[in-house]
Amino acid sequence: MTRRVFWSLVVGLTCFLVAVLGGLAFVPQLLYPHLTDAELHAVPSTETRIQLQQAQGQLQNNARSTILQAVAGLLVIAGAVATWRQVQVNREGQITERFTRAIEQIGSENVDIRLGAIYALERISRNSPTDRHTIQFMLAAFVRNHAAWHVGAPNGPEHPTATVEERAWLQILAPDVQAAVGVLARRLPAPVTRGESPTETRLYLSRVDLRGMQLYRGRQLVNTQFRYANLARSWLEGTIFDHSDLKSADLRRCRLQQTSFVEASLIGAYLSGANLRGADLRKADLRGADLSDAELDGARLEGAVADATTTWPADFDLERIELAGVRLIRPK
């Protein structure tokens, strides 16, 4: 505590005590003033005069008791407010300490420590809404840095690869990356300022290698950018990708049953051999998408956009495409 704060508290407490003592001394007399000598002489009975003076003193004492009770109530309220404020300060300090420790651990060479840091950041984001946007940004950056897919860079990978490689699931090859994506798919919305409409934080996961990723049904990667990402042979059944940008993303042989791509951009996406049974593709942009050998039984396509460069499964003729409600854009 600084000297200035200390003396400010001393002065404030002194003023408060003076005000209380002054109230005890003068307020009862203002409310119930003493009877004047003339008023007392007007009362013929000595016994009655004594009773009036005693009653007046009792009223003043009652007023003093009321004032003391009010002061005590104010002190209790002030103490409760101070305690609540101290709890909030301690909580913020604990969150800051946990956040700093998690940031240090997420850069560790030990994958187990990185996993603990990722789940610690998820816990912090749930306890501290103001930190959610920052944590989501950090976890997305972690995925981009630890699972980069440098499409278009010198000596970068072929995209899409010549074949879909049979390899272990992502949670085995890179459990920390799988965990980070899982946390992002469970993210809570960031707090909204009064007057603003709630929107999902935009996630940037373009040019990442997430082959063999697995997400539980109902996970949400809404409003996420997956441009040129490699998601081949991933298990994404029931995941929600609404309003996401998956331009030229590799989704070959993915399990996408009941997955939602409402108003998503799948321009030039590679979906050959993907299982899209019951998927929701309403108003999705399928221009240039490769859907050859994809399973589309029960898929919803109303309002989806396609053009001459869209490759459909062999059993999808023009009549079936139009009956599904797809809007075909023909060259002018």
C-alpha cells in the first residue's frame, strides 16, 4: 500500500467517524427537540412533566439506535463489497498466473506438457470469457505452426497428393495438434458488446496438415478458414462447418455423414470417395468441387451452387442434380 493510499484511507475513515458522531449528537435533537421551559410550565402536573421528558429522551435514544444500526448495515455492506472485490482481484491474479504458465508450457519440447497446457487454456477460456478470443487465436496459431502444409511454397507438398495415404490417426501421430483442434471445436462464443450481434470468432486453419483427424459428432468449426488444408481420410461425422471456407481443401475419403456445410465454400474442394450420406450442403458453393465416387444418398443440396467444372458421382445426371435443388451456373 502506498503512502498516498494509506493517508487517503485515514482521512476517509476520520471523516466517516466525525459524521457518525455528529449524527448521533445532533440528529436525534433535530428530530425530537427538548421541551422548552415555557412548554414544561404549561403542564400543571409535575409527574406528567417528568413523564414527557423521559419519553422525549427515549425517542432520542431510539433515533440514536436507528442511526447506529444503519451505520452497522453500511459497514457490513462495505465489508462485503471489499471482500467481493478482493476475491475478484485474487481470481484475476490466479487466471493470469495460470495463463502465463500455460503459455510457457505450450512451447515445451515434451508433448505431454504441451497437452496439459492446451487443456489448461481451454479451462481458462471457460472461466474467463474476456480471454477466449486470445486463446482461440493462440491455439489456431499452434495448429498452423505444428501441422503446416506449405502448399505453393518452394519444395512444398503436392496438393492434393497422388493418393490418399493409409497412415495412423492424427491423435497418434500428433496428439497435441488433435487436442488443439478438439478444443477449438468445443469453443464457447466470445463475449458480445451491448448492441452488437453475436458472431463466431473467425478461425484461420488454412494450409494445415490434419490428415486422419477425428472429431466427435456435434463439434463445431463454424466460420473457419480451411483453404488448401489437407483433411484426407478424417473422421468428421456430424461436425458443423457452416459458413466455413474450404476452398481447395482435401477431403478425400473423409467420413462426413450428417456433416453440415450450410453456406460453406467448397470451391475446388477434393471430395472424391467421401461419405456424405445425409450431409447438409444447402447453399454451399460447389463450383469446381470434385465429388466423383462420393456417396450423396440423403444429402441436402437445396440452393447449392455448381457449375460445369463440378464433378459429380457417376449416378448423378443433370435431372437428379436439378431435382436436388442445385443451382447450376452456366457460362455466359
